Amino acid sequence: MKTITLDQIVRKDIPLAYRRTYNAQAVLNGRNTGESRCAIEFDIEHTPLGTREINVRFNDRPSYPLLPLLKQLKERIADLDSEGSLP
């Protein structure tokens, strides 16, 4: 299983300056299942110590093992945030 990309990324308006919340579609590619989509919601929160925490929630339960999928999604979200590609 591999996370290909995140599509349809939409930022939600919330009144907290240190937290950004997004809705997106994760496009996943499995060895036996082919390409599938999964609706997710994720937060990027900047802590007082200067680090950032990324939390991912699934709106649709994927048919993949969750721990490796969460790790890959968090890495991909961190890369997009570092590049400045998130809205």
C-alpha cells in the first residue's frame, strides 16, 4: 500500500491561530486492490515549543492497515506543509 497524493484539500476556518484544519481525499494504491479514495480530515498544530503535531482522522474507513497508512499520510502532509503547498 502506498499513498499517492492528497486531492481536494480544503482549509476549514477556525478561530485558533496555531491550528489549521483541512478536509481532503487521500488517493491510495494497494497491491491487490488497485487505486482507491478515502476521505480524511487533518490538523496541523504548532505547539508552544515550536514543534508541529499532525493529527489525521478518517471519515471513511480504509481497507488498509491503519498504522502504516497513518505514518505515510503524516509524512506526506508534513512534506506539503514544508513546501508551502497547502492552502
